[in-house]
Amino acid sequence: MIKINNLSFAYDKKNILKDVNLTETEPVIIGLWGRNGSGKTTLMKILSGMEQPDGGTVEVDGVVPYNNSDAMNHVAFMQEDHPYSDMWDINDALKFGRDFNENWDQQLADELIDIFQLPRKKKIRTFSKGMKTMITIAIGLASRAPLTIFDEPSNGLDAHMRKQFYDVLLDSYDEHPRMILLSSHHIEEVEPLCEKIAIIDNNTLMHYEETDVLKNNGVHISGTAEAVRAVIGSKRVLEERKLGKQLNVMLDAPLTDDLKREAEQAGVMIEKAPFQDYLVNLTTKEAETNEHA
């Protein structure tokens, strides 16, 4: 459903994406994560046909997205702060979605508007951020596009509405399996929904793995410096903080029974690192800050 080979993109002679490769042929919910400026937004724009790659090839559902009017039937890109006409109400936005998505599910769209309790006759420009997010979610799910991309889909939603979104997304996915890409800075919020995680770092695809495999990595160890270093061995250290004789580290390693036994024998504390903290430390701190978005 997605085939990306040696993708590159530059803006103003600066690499935004380089050597990106990704092939996924099955319906799947993917979490997309990366620091600001890592290239996430550019990748989503290329997948949706809004930007043309400088090098490499991109196919979505067998279609090259850029400069292809048919691509809208294969990709729905629901942007953060999605652009709506100042004159539109909800019915206008749903009509636009229906006209440009051949798989459009009007019944689902109407159900979602009711679930989210959105006023049909008010202009969208008067909506709160959370309400605008909800209409964007409704259009994205009702599009039933083979690839549906949500950029920061939980922004502006309170805890109750986030749960409603997650529930309707999973219900829609179960009824009509397809590829759904969730780009979020708060990966721990969307991680329970995602079967796989894609990590963009240093302007390329650093990891693409099953969520359960990736989230098992990241271990905090703390104790005396000598004891901690004995447990570390040759394992990769992502973060290190020293306070007097105490040393705290994060390792790029899974929390295995063997590692727990090593820690116990050495007399050091060991625990699983939060997934978000692990990803932050896994990616380079020199990420670009001027992504073309």
C-alpha cells in the first residue's frame, strides 16, 4: 500500500529527507514520530501528493501521488489546523469530502458528527480548536481512503473526546481495514492504537518496527557508578547523569530477565523507561529546526 524507494527532498538546497525507504503492503495503523524538523510533515505531504520528491520513487496504493488528480481517491491527508473555507459549515465540509473521495461513507460521517455533538449550522471558523479537530477526524475516517493520514489528531481534545476518537478510529479500522498513519508528538497517547511505529530522525527513516518490539526497549539503571558501569558492559548508553557517586543511565536495550538478574546481583535499581523518553533520547539532539512545512 506504501512503497518508498530512496526518497529524497531538499528545500533551499538543504536536505529535508534523504534515503528514505519503506514498504508496507498490509492494512496497518502506524504511529509516525520524530522531533520538530525531522521531516515528518514533508513526508506526509509527499505521500499525499502535495510535494514532489527530488529523488527516488513513491507509490500509494499503486498510484504515484504527485500531480495526479486520482490520488485523492487513494490518500486523505488530514492536516493539523486543516484548512476550511471561512464560509463553510459542517455540511459544506462533508460535501467536499464526499465529492473528492470515491469510498466516502456518509452514514459514518453523520454518525461521527452526532457522536462529537458538532453543530451543523455554525460556521467552522467559529469552532474551538477541539471542535475543528473533531470535524477533521470525521472527514478523515469517513473518507475510507486506502491511506488516511492524521497529523496531530488529538490536539485540542480533552480526555473524554480523545477516548471517543480512539474508539471510533478502531471501530472504523475493524470494519474497513486500511492503512492509517498517525503523526503525533505524544506517541504514548497513540501508541496503544498502533501496530507499528515509524521513527524519522536525521532526515531519514531510522526505525520501522512492530510497536511491541520497539516499546520494550529503553531501560533506566541507577546506583553507584562502578556498579552501574559493570551492568552496562557494551550496551549503548542513550543518556547519562552523574550526581556524586551515583550514576543514572538510560540504555538502548530491552528489559530482559537476564538484565534484571545482572542488576540485582550488582545491587543497582532497574526499571523500564517511559516510551516517550526513550524515543527522545534515541533520536539525535541535532535535529533540524527548519522543516519545510
